[in-house]
Amino acid sequence: MPTPQRDFSQRQPDASNGMHSRSLLDTVSFSQDDILELFSKADELERRQNETGSFGDPSRKRVLALLFFEPSTRTRMSFQIAAERLGYSVVTLESAATSSLSKGESLSDTVLNVLAMRPDGLVVRYGKDDDLACLLPTLEIPIFSAGTGVLAHPTQALLDAYTIERICGVRDTRVLLVGDIRHSRVARSNFDVLGKLGAAVGICGPQEWLPAEPRKNVRVFSNLDEAAAWCDVYMGLRVQHERHAKAADVSAYNREFGLTASRLQILKKDAIIMHPGPINHGVEFSHEVMNDPRYRVLQQVTNGVLIRAALLARAFEDTGV
Ligand code: CP
């Protein structure tokens, strides 16, 4: 007998719609207290790692399934390292090419089949799939977004804020996001998290890559030199060529909107330079930037493991932190 087609068209990807309370598909459902509690868990896990070499000693073995329908290095590997340091096992679907997606299976069918194997949690990165967006919030195990199209990258924004919090505190800190804001899921999640933590947020970029609608409490700079002098945190964003209809002129972009050697002179002496990665060197950042003492990009990556471990520990309550 043929399997009936599921119709998810009436289900909205709404955090209140039956989603597991420890899932994280967007930061919108995360309060300021949730964020600060997560930061404390991350601090505690780091202390444990320094003392014992691992994050915990779980009494129950967990299996986490990572489903990456778009490429990733940092998010995928840091979820994996976080899970393994918590004592969990990890299984990974890395790409469409190596799975039955290449034979025409849909994303939502793939997820339903993986769920039928009874993992304890799912980490999912996907682009645009309405069925999947409707399906995920209905699942009964914790689901974590590892990046959802241009809509959300909650763990990236949380690790960004955690990095700023540890260096200089987020409240009243001036954070500048530069570049391809309109196509950036990182920017969207950062607007939410930084706003909740009381940062002053500014943006600068080519007119056609600024948000289509003005964002509340976000200052728009037309001149990057002025913006660079204003900020305490300079966050470059990747030019997302794969989401553009027309190829960008990267040399012109670097001159007008890149962090160049001359703009390094404009930044405050104690500013922080961040980027979610991957970086297009010579485009968002000139080559001098990664040798600047204010460059904190690898610290962001290290903190990504702590934040993702804290989210998993929070979901499964294994470590007692
Ligand atoms: N920042 C980020 O999401 O990097 P990856 O695409 O490598 O995971």
C-alpha cells in the first residue's frame, strides 16, 4: 500500500506549536534570562574541561544526529566536538550527494526516516524547504537549528554575544555589522540576541544589501569610516555570493566596505574584530586583519563549542550544570 503523503501546509513553524521546550530553531523564543543562564552553563563547562578534560560524565548514552543539507565547517564540527565531550555519540549526514537525497528523497522524508531510528536529538542546517520548516517544530525530541536559510542562525548569535560578553560585556557596547546584512541569517539572529542583551547595534553595507525594511533600534551608517570610529565591536559578514543574482565586484567591495589596513587605524585601540566565518580574505577583511591583536575570530570558534555544549546539556540535563 502506498505511504500517504503528509500535509504540513497547515502547520506553522511557531515556537509554541508543540515544539520540544529545549529545542532552538530561532532565538526569538529565548529570553534574556535564558541567554544569561546559557552563558553560565558555558562558563561552568569550560571550568570542567580545564579541570577534567571533558564536559561531563553522563550516566546515559545519547545519540545526536547532525543533518547538514548545506555545507558547514565550524557549526557542524563544533556541535560534534561539543557532543563528544559530553559523552554522546554523533551520526552525521553531511551532504545531499552522499545520501538518498541524491536519489530524489525529500528533506522532510529524510528527517522522518532519521527520526525513525530514534536519535535523542537533531541538529539541522537547511536552506529553504517549507515542508521541513513546518515539520521541525512538531517533533518531540530537541531540535537545534544549525542555520536556516537567510532566517536564523541562533547558535552563531549566541556564541557571538558570549564572546563579546566575556571580553567587554554586551550591555551598552556598540556592535557594528558590516556587509551583506540582507542575506545574513547571522545578522538576523544577532539583531535579536544583541537587542535583548542591551547592545547598541549599527549596520553598514551596500544599499542593495541593507535590510529591505528599517530595523527598530538599529543605526544605519552610510560611511564605513564613520561607523568604524563609532563601534566597539566590528563584525564583518561574508559576502554571500550563492544568494545573489548578480556577481559582486569584490575589489570594489573591499575598497568601500572591507576592513582594510587604513580602516584598522580608524578602529578604537581596544575594539574587537569578529566574523562568523567563513571569511573571504581580501574581500570582507584585508590580509593584515588576521594579524591584528584585536582579531578575535578564533576565540569565537572556541566559544562555539562551549555554547553548543551548554545548549545540549540544557536540553538533556545530563551534566548537572
Ligand atoms: N559560521 C558558520 O556557520 O560557519 P560554517 O558555515 O562553517 O558552519
